[in-house]
Amino acid sequence: MTKVLELTGITKRFGALTANDDVSLSLAQGEILALLGENGAGKTTLMNILFGHYTADAGHIRLFGQDLPPGQPRAAIEAGVGMVHQHFTLAHNLTVLDNIMLGSEPLSRLRSARSGTRTKLIQIADRFGLPVDPDAKISTLSVGERQRVEILKALYRDARVLILDEPTAVLARPEAQRLFETLREMTREGLSLIFISHKLHEVMSASDRVAVLRGGKMVAERVTSQTNPAELAELMVGRKVERPMRQAHKIGAPVLVAKNVSVGPSEARQLEDVSFIVRSGEILGIVGVSGNGQAALGALLSGLTSPSSGSLMLNGIDAARLGPRGLIGNGAGRVPEDRNTEGVVGELSIWENAVLERLRSPDFSHRGFVRRTACKDYAAGLIDRFDIRGATPDTRTRLLSGGNMQKLVLGRVLSNDPQFVLVNQPTRGLDEGAIAAVHSELLAARGNGAAMLLISEELEEAVALSDRIQAIVKGRLSDPVAAEEADPQRLGLMMAGIWTEPENAHAS
């Protein structure tokens, strides 16, 4: 197969941290290469060097037989490299067409070539099976549709090598399946693809070859058909990985009780007549396709919104009146869906983020003055207990990988021994080792009596962690079912809004 890309001896250091250590990698025309590794293994750094966002300290890149100038994204784009980042870079107040055109025309042009751009965009969308409305505003699109726009941006610029960083991190499984079907069609058109993922079932089904980074080094390459998820997980973390198992134990008294709760005006309900109970030592799982009210439920349980009707009680107290600070003060904690914008302040240090929600506690302040030593000691304990790698209390939080940032948020919540915890998409974008660690901590907190409401789009995760499961569909909740009774077929029906079995379900 014809090689279209060669990275040779790539090394990149950030101070004392070596993110990439003498990494070499190749890509063939029409090939789909999966790049695997733990959070912080150096995958995104390597791809950012290829795209020109970073300049390597050593090594070189050849693309289609020519040397690629380092540190020049424009040169990479003109040479045929496109990159779709994990966090989309779209202007939400502009249309799809406007976003496609941004940066693609010289500022000296007096008149924008909108009609030509529209024609080319429609042709590319039809050719690659990426339907999109050019005149739709980005703010009105679903997550899956926004990802299509990001891919179309790269294809519009004539990308022949496409990099996708965690392409399904924010997609439900049906959307992810459609995406990979599209990507396979794109390779038949001659495109070559590199995608970063932690989801091993996707890697096995979508890739031709797998490259594994660990600690910044290339430790293995495998033909996908000649490996398996267990081997890949072990190569990623350097040891055998087993996710913990939920054990049956005694469930306690109700901690959080929602009764007939609705959120939003009557003509546009976000939640409609929702009821549930979460008991001490129990995990209640909420499953559903993204966009069915999970965000509204998360905001409600975080104190960011109040019920339009119904009641929400936390240990007998009207939780709707408490607000975020009051909820935390009364024993509630939250692991938000978006760790980057809701979980941490990236420009603050780890120790500042670690105490952010409890800064007024006498443990961390006295007479209005911050007790810095105590704060840093506390952060150091979190770093050690939750294995936040490559970090010190003074490290800027934005420099952490996604997985390590999630461990910080989880540690901040669980170290406070909360009575109730909202856990929203806790393992999105995490590697197998980090997932096992997060699951262990959640189950340990459950064992210590914490009541948890888990919102997850990963059915395997919900079944593995939850004692009971409810499905959310168009802002409504199904009746709960025991996790032991929640097989994939039943959950699929529940997520489709079919909450009672047909009378002939068991007929032969």
C-alpha cells in the first residue's frame, strides 16, 4: 500500500514533561489507523504536531513524499491535512455555510464567493454522505450534525489525510455507528484517516491498524484483525485491566426524592412530570439518547434551575430553594457533563480548582484569608489518591489531559464524603484504565452510603454500576427496572419510549 504519511523520530517536551519520545508512525492511502493510549499518553500532542499547532523538538514529517514545514497549520492544510478536534471550533451564531467559508478566503477579496462555496459544499456533502443544511445556524444543530460540519470544513479544504480526535466522545452509539460507516465510505474515495479513541469496540470495528502510545512512546502496532480488546487494553496501560463489579448490599433510606417535577414553560417542557427516588448506598442510572432532557435534569440537580411544578427534596429539605451553594452545603456534590466549562476553571491551578467549591470552609480559609498550605496539601492528596498524572498542586488545570481533569473533578466531590452525588457522563473520553479507576471510586462511595444519580449514554456502564435504571425520553422518565433485569433489548425499547412489554412479547 502506498504510504501517504511518515512521522519519524518525533520528540516534544513541555518543560520537564516529555509528551512524545522518539515516535515514528506511518499511514497508507485509504487506511484507517486508530491511535490508542491512556489519557496523557501523547496522542493529541502528536496529532497537533502533524497539523502544525506545535513544533516538534526533534524529528520530521513527510506527507505525500514531501517534507512538511513544522509549526505551520496553513502549510499542513494546503498539503492536504485536515483535523477535527475533540472540542468543536464552530461559531454558533453563524450558519453552516459561513463556518465553512471562515478562513478559506483571502481578506483582500472584495466580494465573497458564496454561491461557489455553496455548490462545492453540497457536492462534497453528497459525495461523502454527510447531509447538512448550508443555511442552518450552528446553534440549532445536534452534536452529530455539528461534527458533520467540522468534517466538511476539512473536506472543503481538500483534505486527503483526516485526523479525528475522539470523534465519538459526544455521540450516542447510533450516531457513532453512522459516522464510522461514513468514514469507511470516505476511504474508498481515497482518503486516509487517523482517529484517536478510547472505545475499544469502535477501534475493533472501524480501524485497519492500531498504534499504541504509552508514556509518550510508541509501544506497539497491531493489525486490527489480529488483535482483541483485552490485548489492546493491556498494551495501553501496561497491565491487565479489569473493571470492578458492583456487589449487592443493603440499600438505605431515601436521600433525594423527586415527585412530579416539570422544568420549563408549559409550551416547551424540558422535563415533564418526572419522579424518582435515590436511596443511601444506591446508584440510580438514567439512560437515553442525547438531547432527551439529560441536560435539564443535570441543571436541576445542580441547583442551576428550579422546577416549574412538583417537588424535589434532599434529606427532607426543599432542594429547589437551595441553589448550587446550598446544595453543596447540605451534602450534595456533582460531576458535571462538561468538565472543561462546568467542572474546572482551566486558567486556575489544580489546588485552586480542588478547593473551589469549599473555599469558605475553615479548612481552607480563615477570616477571609486563604490557607494556601492547607489547600496545596489537600490538592496533593487528591493527586496521589486519584492518580492525576504529570501534575503538582501548582499545575495549570488546562494542561491536564481530559482523563486527569475528570479525576480532579471526581476527587474534589468524593473526598468530601457527600450524601448525594450527581454523576453526569463520568467516563466520556476516558481510557480503559481511567474508566476502571473512576468506576472503583464510584462503587466505593456507594459502599460508604452515598446516594448517586448516574446519567450515562454508555449502556454497559449504566448496567454495571446501577442498582436500578430509568430511561429518559423527551423529558419523561420511565418506571425503574432492576439492573439485573435490564438486558440490552429491554433498555433499547425503554430508550425508544416503549415502557411496557407487548402482550405477545413472549409468544412463540
